[in-house]
Amino acid sequence: MRKSIIGIVAIVTSIALSGCGSTNSDNEQTKKNIDINEIQSEVAKAYGDDYIPSYEFDEEYIKDVFGLSKDLYDEIIAEGPKVSFNIDTFIAVKAKEGKGEEVYKILSDYRESQINDAMQYPTNAIKIQASDVSVYGDYVFFTCLGVISEESQNEGDEAILDEAKQDNKIAVDIIKGFFE
């Protein structure tokens, strides 16, 4: 399964990058009109059956849990698991103009609180460390994605963290490809 995911990521990344001949400056990135639904779709496709976020969070949950009020964004996709023993989460935010750094800070603070303060199942406590918050102008993303294999779980914490980083990097690379 992992090889097929890596193959899909390579294809998706090359498709996303084709036609992008130059690197964009920060100003160009903020002016790009990227469809966050397309990004979410590509990320979900890359993970296939291993894309666990199946529940779309409502505006109230987004504000209460993540700290993002409606006045900070124009569009948002915030998805997570329906069951509490999973932590897989995908958040894509098209922030209001000039609010990207503020949204980035809020999601980074959320990530840190999950690493340092949240009660987690043992594997999830390690997996959340591999999560990522990235910002491209006024577009901000939080990803904590991937399924930890039984083999890694049997090998211990370091193996779990290594696999979680590799798994989450799939989403990070796809997102990055939309902005290059």
C-alpha cells in the first residue's frame, strides 16, 4: 500500500508542478487563487482508503477547538475522524487578505497544545508530533495524516514517529506543489 501511495504522490506532484516554470515570490503566492477543495481532493486521493478524516467540522467546532473565528477566513475545509481514537485531521484555510500569519499562529498554537497538553492514545501522542502547519501567503494548512502500520507499532516509538513523518509528508508535498 505504501508503495502505491508514494507512486500516486509522485504522479500528483508532477502534474501539479507541470506548467509551473518559476518559483513564486511571497507576494505572488498571496495573490494566487488556489482552490482549497482541489487540494483536499488531491490529498484524499493520494491516501486512498487510508484517508481517515471523514467528518467535516462545523463553524462552531472550528472556533471552539481550533480557535479560528469566521472573521479570519474566506474559505475553510476542516475535517477529522468520526471516532475519538483517531487524530487524523486536514485543515485548509483561505484566510482573509493579510490574515494568513494570524491563522498560521493560531493553528501552530493548536498543534503545540496537542503535542504538549492533550490526552492522547500512545500512538497518537507520537503521531501528532509529525503533524505540520504550513503557510503560503493567505493559505494555511494543518495536516496530521497517515496510518501507522502494525510493524512500526511493534518496533517502538521511534519507528512510529518516522513512519508518521513519512506519511504526513505526502500531504505536505502535495500542498506545496500547488504553490510552486
